[in-house]
Amino acid sequence: MAMPADTNAAGDIFGGWVLSQMDLAGGIAAGQRASGRVVTISVERMTFIRPVHVGDVLCVYCAISSVGRTSMKVAIEAWALRHRHGVREKVTDASFTFVAVDDTGRPRPVPPAPEAD
């Protein structure tokens, strides 16, 4: 939930706060796909469509869009649930790239995708 401490001088939620929430969600999705630790290496095409307001619930949706040897691109959308229970509006989207790393922080291969049942 967006809180007053997360606002800019205009009273809207900082874009950096929204970016941070998207990075957390994307890291979870990428970490699940990589079966381990991942790090963010880039954010592309971040587009702010609508502001997020105090009291909105930020809903973040992720989809793995491509997988390389050690990296993954994750398409991420953020939607605001207005005033905790109102209308949902898309507020931003971006493409994040994560790299799978080992315990020493060095890139490691992303394991093959599990087979569908």
C-alpha cells in the first residue's frame, strides 16, 4: 500500500518507490525461474502512465519473456487498486533483466525450465 512517507512534493507516490516494488516482484519471479539468487542488471522502457496515490494498493504482475544462458528478461506491469478497493488502473510497465548468480555473486547458468505435466 502506498503511504504518505512515499510521496513527492506534489503529493503523488515517488516513481522510485514504484520502481522498487516492481524490482522486488520481478526478482521473486526471476529467482523462482532461476532456482536461486538473481540480481537486477537493467530496466528498460519504464513508462509511467498514471500516478499512484496515497492509499492505493500497488499490484505488480510479472511474466518471464525470455531466458538466456545466465539472464532472464521479465515483463512487469504495475496496477493501482484505487483506495484499497476501487477501480484498478495500469500505472506503469517495464522490462527488467536479471542475472542468475552463485554464492560468490558470479553469473551462473539458468537451469532448464521444468517440464509441464
